[in-house]
Amino acid sequence: MQIAIPIFPAFTALDAIGPYEVLQRLPEAEVVFCSEERGPIRTEQGMLAIVADRALSEVPEPDVVVVPGGSGTRHMLSPDDPYVRWIASVHEATTWTTSVCTGSTLLAAAGVLHGTDASTHWAARGLLDQLGAVSVPDRVVERGKVMTAAGVSSGIDMALRLAERIAGARVAEAIQLGIEYDPDPPFDSGSLEKASPEVLETCGVALAAEDGRAVEVHGLGGG
């Protein structure tokens, strides 16, 4: 079973690595990091690089696709973008097509989410709707063979659910135990619905500073 994780300049590290840590533990899984060209691809802040061992053209028929998000997605939403074209091409034959965070905007740009419920980072819900999907606040959304996760850390939840669909609940639970995924956060502000207005404002400013854009959340900036 080949699991392809396409990475691109300015992707979010945990969007890719969280699901990788889960899915590489599945029996007979081959996880492939791929990109437009082989070589190191740097994350949003440029401090970390992951090596793409294969070009997109060398991964024509993956069984599973996991598309991460990141600020780089903002520049990739054209149907002519090489990643979007690749997603549209391979989706026809995948067993599962999935995304984490704003990776769902690339799925939408590829036509995978037209009129379909999907999740994304809370700051990108409006954009996802503009691209033809129906954004919902759920942490993981499964619609047919398409599975989308909300922001960053939710990719681990999505991967565990995907592991269950592929190999059964016992295997998924064993993977969860193996990575000791038993969240007990010190704060309860991990979703838009739970965060205070003050925390939302602080986070919105930080996100805008990260990728040079304004954040569209209940009146905070645009697009």
C-alpha cells in the first residue's frame, strides 16, 4: 500500500509528520514524500526541510494521498498548479484521498470537494467555501473516500481514523498506544468555538504575521 504525502514550499511540518508517524506503522505501508522535483522542501518558517525522495510524476497511482496544508497553499489554488493537477489525476484511482489543515483547499481546487462537507483550519473556512466546498467545524470529516482534517494537530486524529478504516480498530488503537497519543492539553482554547475573543485576536495577528496575509475570522481582516 503506497501512501503519498506531497510536500511543497511553505508547508506546515506537523500536517505531514503527524499523519506520517501514524500511517508508517500500518502493515505493508510504504510512505512516500513527493514534490514537484526531488530534493529538500522547506516548511513555512524555513527552519526545517523534509526530503522529497520522488517527483510527483514518479508517484502516478498512490493508494492513499495525504495533502498537508501551510501558507504555501495560498499560491497554489489554480487548476494549472502542478500539485493541483497531480491531485486531480491520482484521485480517480485512490482508495483514500485526504488532507490536513489548508490542504483541503488544494483538494477543492482540484475539484475533489465540490459541494462536499469538509474541514480545514478555522482561519481558512471562508476560503474553502469560496472554492466550492462546504466547510464544517468538525475535527475530522469523512465523505466517501475523502477524509479532511481541521488544523495541524487534527491530522493525527484523521490518520488514526484512516488507520482504522484500512486495518481495523485494534491496529489503530495499537498505533495510538505506540505513539502514546493521549492528549491532555493545559488549556481549553484549541478550537475557534472555545477560544476567548482575546485569544482569537492574538492568534489572528500571529497567523497574519507568519504568512503575510490577513486572517478572515469574524471580522479579522480578509482572505
